[in-house]
Amino acid sequence: MEQEPLKILIAEDNDTDRMILQRIIFRLGHTVVSARDGLEATELYEREKPQIVLLDVLMPRMDGLVAARRLKEMAGEDLVPIIFLTSLSDAESLAKCLDAGGDDFLSKPYNPVVLKAKIQAFNRMRLMHRTLLHQRDQISLHHEHMLREQQVAKTVFDNIAHLGCLQARNIRYFLSPMAVFNGDVLLAALKPSGGMHVLLGDFTGHGLPAAIGAMPLAEIFYGMTGKGFSMTDVLREINQKLKKNLPPGFFCCAAMLDLNFSRRELEVWMGGMPASFLWRGGELSVLPSNHLPLGVLEAKAFKTNTYKFELSEGDRIFLWSDGIVEARSPDGELFGEERLRQVFEETNHPSLLFDEVHQRVIRFMGESERSDDLSMVEVTMMPEDALGIEADQISGSAIKGPESWEFTYKIEGKTLGEFNPVPLILHNILEMPPVRAYSGQIYTVLTELYSNALEHGVLGLSSAQKQTPGGFLEYYQERERRLKEITCGWIQFRIRHRPEAGGGVLLIRVEDSGPGFDYHAFARSAPVEDSYSGRGIPLLCGICRRLEYFGCGNMVEAEFAWIKA
Amino acid sequence: MSISTQKSSDGSVLTIKIQGRFDFSSHQEFRDAYESADSSIMEYQIDMSETTYLDSSALGMLLLLRDFAGGDNAQITISNCNSDVRRILTISNFEQLFRIQ
């Protein structure tokens, strides 16, 4: 096989030997550049940039060993093979040649066939080396490009994520800063009613695809939570978005929480994440995943059953991604759920649990393991005013919004069983940015009036049933049943707003198709302190400037005054 | 990791056996295994007797197969899982989508 002609540098102080070598190489089809000693060799190398070098060892002015070192330095990253010309045969001398940078030897008398073979072999090596460097540079460039793209994705994601309330005092967490590229996502947001949603997600895959999935998830989470939608509505929407927009085989394991601080209730949805641990007054409950991850099922197949609990102050729930349970020791053992349980059993004070779990897992993994893939969050039940966050973080809007307006919204028949209009109505009211600081109270008024109209007015349920603990559960089960079967009836909202000095007045009128009730008699009876129900109307009287019933009691108007903060 | 396939004698069941780790590097081979089989296949058996490990991208590949095989109408059985594999399938609630033996 003929190859391309090369430029070969020879350095040989013996004139005869040099000429013989020149002729052999020339006959092989290559160009020759000759030097008489080491120094001339380095100068010629600089000028001519040969592909291969044949170097005599013993030369005046600069011998082959020194020259070889210089030449290798000058070649830098490139591979310029150096073949030593030597009659030395002892191992020590040959070793010295290799140490100096020599790649091979050629002994006298020079055999053209041997020389040809060596030149071919080293040329192949030289070309391979060049290809390697080139590919390395291409990879390096692509890698840098990818890092820059990831930085953009991370910045966009961080901007979306900062809408939340992860800094609330009842949340503790650790998450690697690059977690989004491991597919881990932690979101927390306040609801206009004053409660909180928290979501820990783990997307399939790594890198940009995982981060890309996180963005619509975050937008839906913050958008809907901020508008007062329920946790299950948010999950349903996220599931549908991921299912529709992401490629098949792409999904997000998630654990989501809905905390109600005023009623001290917790609702938990677990889909594909390792079991969460709920600590209540010293008792541990393990909540395993009972749903498929988000983005797998079609909308109609998506299930929303949740765990529901009543908590006391200080009770807390722990969510983690599989990095914790599947952390491996240097011998390959799994940390596992058993060890986690042990930590909970052995730790006395609940506030120490978070750090204890973290420390034990890190110790278990040993020095060599990366601990930045661990994601864990602890959420504690505490009074709302202890959270340490401003309720109005959502607005930041510079406009005043509409000042004098009214609208009527009526839902009837089956829609009553399928749709909760309160988030939509609240959303319209919150089109006035200065009112957003009061969204919790307004939400409470709307919800209480709507619940009364729906449950007592349309469905005909009686509060008397809620007096006992057992009756409480039966009441809500009966409510579910009647709601599923409803076909007629209606509820109408009429909302009006007019400006007032320093703020405005919201008039909320709710009318239902029910028979009403004897509100005169109700006003006369004293509120019962310990009863489970009857909290609605006195609560409304505390928030509203005026609360008035009309007609047979199926129409009520609440007047809510607000002042610009 | 290696993937081998076998058709039943009547040509209606395709058994895919996965040896070693079932992870993102298995992607192309796994897809080729079921995409290149002919259209007479009505049922799929995933033999995990020699599968040592499953990660989330493997779960994704199973979902791709399910999609290919008819979605809700797909007949797919996953068999002989070791405890590690079983645990991952359980946490993700995949028995809601696949028959697991």
C-alpha cells in the first residue's frame, strides 16, 4: 500500500551514514531534510516542521538525547515520532533513549524494509493522534455550547421558581443548585385563601430535557395555585400538559402537599416518589406512592385520591427523592426505608430529624460518593402568622385596575356538581392589584357564601348533622353523593365594586334556588362555642362590614370594604 | 447489558429478555427488539430474570413499548423481577399499567 509522501528530518554526524539514509528515504518516496548535529536538528525542525524525525544519539554540539527532549517540547500536543539511530544495544542505553522521548530505534546497517515498516507504522499513529486531538477539540466546543444552553435554561427556570415561598419558616430543604438538571424540582406557593401548596418532583432523565419539563410544570403550579385552584386540579392540569407535550416515555414522579393553616389540615398526593414520612406527635406514618407518575396517564384515567390528615402545631411531613432511599454505601448496600425508620425512632426531638437523616445518609455513602443528588424537604404545620412571608408577593403590578364595575355569574344543573366557580370569580376581583393583599379574606367570604348556598340551599343538607365527629364524615360523604347526582338547581353571584375614599367597597351577592332559612331566628340564637359547624356566619361578620339576608333566606349580600395599603 | 428476543411457536407472543442493567444505554436495542418484529405479535413478555437494575429511563422505555403495542389495549407481562427491580416498579405503581408476575 503506497502512502502519502512525508517530510522526514534526519540528524546524523557521520557524512556517509547520513547520505546512505537520505538515499533510502528518498527512494521510499519521501522528502528529506538533513542536519549534522542536535542543534541544527532543532533549528531545521522549527523551520521545516517534518512529520517524522530520525535522530543519531552521539553527535557534537548537542547529542540526540538532548535534541529529542527539545523536539518533543517544540512539538507540544502534536505527535512527531522520533526514531533513534543507534548501534547501542545494551538495555540501559536504550532505556535512556526512550526516557528522552524516543519512540523507537533503528540500528545499523540501515535496512530499507525495516525503515519503511517503521515509517508506515508511525505515520498511522501520527494520523490517529491528529484525529484524536481534532475530535477532542470538537467535543470540547460542543460541551461548552451545551453548558451555555444549560445556563440559559437554569436562569429561566430560576426566574420562574422565584415566584414561590420556599423561604417560609415552615419549610426546610436541601436541593443541589443544579438539581433541575438532575430532574429534581421543588416548588412552594401560597394560595389566596392563605394555605400552601408544596411539590417535590423528579423528572426522568438528566440535563436539558429534565429542565425543559420542569418549566411548564412550574408555570402551571404557580399560576393555578395563585388563582386558588385545588391541589387535585393543579395535578390534573400538570399531568395533562406533560402527557400532551412531552414525548412518550417521559414523566415526572411527584409528591404534592396542600396545607390549610387555619384548619390545620394536610392533604398528600403521592405519584411514583418514595414513601413520605409523616411525624405526628411522636407517631410515624409512612405514606407510600399510590399513583403513577405525572405525564403517564390520559386525562380521563388520571386519579386524584389523596391522604388526608388533621395535624397539630409542630407535626411535620418529610418528602424525598430516590437519592435518599437508594443511597449506596461503598460496599454497594442500599440505605433503605428500614434505616430511615430507625432514624425516626432514635431521634427524640422532631426538629432534629431533618439534619439527622441528612447526616446519616452522607455518612453511609462515604467520602467518595457525590451527595449533591440528594433532595429532601420538611414541611411543618404552624400558625399562619409564623410563616414569615408577605401574602402579597404575586402582584408587583403598576396598574390600578377597574374601579367601578359589576358582573353576574350563574351556574346551574350538572355544572354545580362539576365546577367550582370561586377561583374564577376571585380572579376577576383580583384584576384590581391593590385588592390582592386582601385575597385571603375575599376568598373566605366567597367560599363560605358559596358553600352555604350549595350545601344548605341547593343540596338541602343540614348543619345539625355536623355536630358529632362521626356525623362530620357522614355529612361530607352525603354531600359527595348528592353532588354527583344533581341535575337541577342554580347559584348566582352578583359582584359589584365601587371606589371609596382611600380604597373601595366590594358587594358580593349570592342567590340560590333553595328554600332559604329563617335568618331572623338564626340571628337571635347565641353562637355555640364548641359546635363543629355554625362557624361560617360569625366568621363572615368578622370580615365584612355588613352581612344581610333577603327574601326567604336564599339571598345574601356581604359588603367588604378595603383600604389601599 | 444485552437484549435477546424469542417468538412463540404460533408467532403471536414476543418474549424480550434483558440481561444486566436496563438503563438509558439500552434504548436503541430495546426499541429495535420490538419494532423489527412482524405485525403478527399480539402479546409481549418481558423476561427480567437476569435484569439486575432498572432506572427511570427504563421505565420510560416500557411506556414507549406500551404505546407502540396499543396503549390501553396492549398485552404486556413483566416477569421474574428481582427485589430491586420489583421495588422500583412498585413505587412507580407500574402494576396499574402492566401485568407483573
